[in-house]
Amino acid sequence: MALALIILAAGKGTRMNSDLPKVLHRLAGVPLLAHAVGLGRAVDADKIVAVAGYGADLVRDEAEKLGEGVEIVLQDQQLGTGHAAGCAAQLLADFDGDAIVLLGDNPFIRPETIAEVLAARARGADVVVVGFEASNPAKYGRLIRSDTGALKAIVEAKDANAAERAVSLCNSGIICAKSSLLFDLIGEIGNDNASGEYYLTDVVGLANARGLTAGVVICDEDETIGVDSREGLARAERMFQDRARAQALENGVTLSAPETVFFALDTMIGRDVIIGANVVFGPGVTVENGAEIRAFCHLEGCHISQGALIGPFARLRPGAEISADAHIGNFVEVKNSTVERGAKVNHLSYIGDADIGAAANIGAGTITCNYDGVMKHRTKIGAGAFVGSNTALVAPVSVGAGAMTGSGSVITQDVPEDALALSRVAQVNRLGFAAKFMARLRAVKAQKDSLKDKG
Ligand code: UD1
Ligand code: MG
């Protein structure tokens, strides 16, 4: 059966105390919206629709970055979750399949839970809700079941009587039904309740009133954690990192100080990778088996191949492609560049928009001058080249295979293969000059000091 995911993301998230819509706050290096969209992709949703309201333009921009197939619908006024989900009705009018509603601020829902929801639908439940046993049910909607376990209604905390409030099985916010039925039921929702809102949760009671059945899939409370405040965001980050670290260790990654290593949602690390203390992974990093990342590195949008050695104190930025057995050392920044097999950039360098050939050696302090103030240009360095320390490579420029540059050179013209390029003032040795010069300076100082003593 085809599947549509509807992500509710129109709320401002007042308690975030932010100009940014809540779903654009970052968790594990990516916006909350990306977590929800990632879930949609993980369950192979045929359509992913986000309902945007507050900061809708920003949400739309972010959705575009998340790739194909994320559609945005607008909810002008935030009249409640039922009204929000209803905003997707037109877009999904001809959709023949199930629709699942997900709250955009719930980043930890697992694909397995969605699979259970779909299995419950396949077993015949017309509406399926994901519930959890709440340690503190206070603010959640309560799942009211019959003696046989069938779900009869969801009662919001504000509307619940004492008996209903005593129920600890709560609504996670995920509801699934056949798309056409869901929108049909949403059309019947009113707002005569304690909040004056259109509650999506009313679809359960409305389905029962039609003689349809509703079921519950129960998941762990941790999975349903939502982000409502900065404190909640920080807590969610801690939870994510704890799990990512545990997962990395289980996958055969050595972390010498796990609590100081930070992963992103999509970080991919192979077996027998060694990661030192205080390493931060931004989005889009892949590290292949057996590479080593030493302490205090910051990596994003890069690929590190087998046996490469990174850091300590290295920064790899988007488009850094580090091949097998290459070395990137301390205080080296690499951006949008390939460093081929066995090449070494070991100390204090900036390598931007460059291609560095296999086994080339880039001396300490080498800088690619890739930016002319308006445009970026590439530097090409051939295999086995030896770039002397403190060379400035003014791009566009190339250094041929096996060529050398003298230390301190400013290279503005291409260097042919196997050549030595020198561009610096020739050295002159003046014999005895230093000794004479120092003697003169000392004499001047002695005279000044004696005048001061007398004065
Ligand atoms: C909702 C559920 C509650 C459940 C809880 C789980 C309803 C009526 N209640 O309550 O049963 O236990 O989530 O966390 O559904 N949103 C919109 N447009 C709106 C209103 C909300 O897009 O008009 C979005 C918000 O941005 C948010 C999500 O829907 O991401 C949930 O809204 P929220 O107001 O937090 O619902 P709760 O009161 O927490
Ligand atoms: Mg909420």
C-alpha cells in the first residue's frame, strides 16, 4: 500500500524563545525537519508533506535542501493539530494509500515503529495510534481503551476527567489511517474543547462513532521525546549522542573518550576506525575502515578512506576527499579538494579547491590562494610533487608530477613536471656584517645608558 507522511511543522514553538521556527533548530547537526523527513525516507514513504506556518519560507528553503519529493503546504493560522493535518487534504486528494501524521518536533521515532503501525493497519484496524506509557502523563493526550483493549478515544489532558487523567497510556502524536478516511474524519472535527483547537486526536472517537476500529501500537517513551524548549533540545542532543556513541562502539569503532565525540545524524564510520578525544562530526561525513582521527578535529561533508590519518587539530570542510593512507596533520584545513593516496599535508596549511596527487608532500605552511576576491580557482599538484614549506600557490595554477617548489615561493605560473620552481629573492651572505652591526648597536645603547645614569 502506498504511504504518505504528513509532518506537522507549523507551530512557532514559543518556548524555544527564537526567531527560527522550531523544526529548523538543529539536533545532531541537522534541523528537526530533517529527522522527520529521514524517517519518511527510511519507511519508503511515497509522499512526504510538511505543514508549515510560522517561518514557512524558511521551512520551504530547508525542505528544498533535503532533496526531491518533500512538499510543503501552508497553515496560515495555527488552529490545532487536526486543522494542521487537514491542510494536506487538497494535496493528497487523489492519493490512494495510507497517511501517517507525525509531529515535526519528535525526532526519535524509529522506522520499526512505523512498520508496526502499518502491520496493525494490515491486520484490519482502521485507525492506528502510537502510544506510550508516560512516566509523567501530565500534558499528554490519554488513550482511552475498552475492556477488550480497543482504542475508543483520545482525551487531551485539559479536557480529561479524574478517571481519564489517571490513565498513563498516552498519545505520541502519530496517527495513521487510509488517507481518504483520515481527511474525511478530520472534516468532522470541531473545536468545542478546553483549548478551542481542532484536535487531530478527535479522529479516534469519530472513527468509533462510525463503527470503525482503532488500535494502538506501544513504543518506548524515549522514542516519543519531543523538543519544546532549548532545554529539551539539549536533552535530546545528549540522548542522540549517547546512542550514537554506543552504536559506534558496538560497530567496532575505538573511541578513547566517547563522551567528548559528537556525531551527526548521517555520520558513517567503518570498523577499526580510531577516534581520539574531542572530535566533532558535522553532517555528511563518511570514514572508511581503519582510518584514524586524532584529537580535536572538526569534520563536515567529507570522505576519509582506509588507513588515512587525520589530525590532531585538523579541519575538513565540505568536499574534502581524503584517499587511502593520506595524512592530514595539525592545523591543516582542507576544503573542496582531493588528496590522493599517500599524499601528506602535515602542518599548518590551507588546501582549498585543490587536487593533490598521490604521494605528494605538501610542506608546512603551504597555502592555496584559491580566492581572488570574486571567484574561486583550482590548484593542481601532480603525483609525487614536493611543495616546499611556506609556498603560496596562487590559483589557477598547477605543479607537475615530481616537481618541487622552493620554500617560501609564491607560485603564480604552472610548474612543469620534474622541474624546480623558485620565486623568491636570491640570498646574499655579507661576511662579518652581523658581528659588526651588533657591536655598533651595543655601543649606541651603552652611550644612552651612561647618559641616563648621569642625568
Ligand atoms: C499533541 C497531542 C497530544 C499528544 C502530544 C504528544 C493533539 C490535540 N494533541 O499535543 O495528544 O499527547 O501532542 O506530544 O494533537 N502544530 C501545527 N499546527 C497547529 C498546532 C500544532 O503544525 O495548529 C504542530 C506543532 O508545530 C507541533 C505539533 O503540531 O509540532 C504538536 O502540537 P502541540 O501544540 O505541541 O500539541 P500538544 O499540545 O503537545
Ligand atoms: Mg507538544
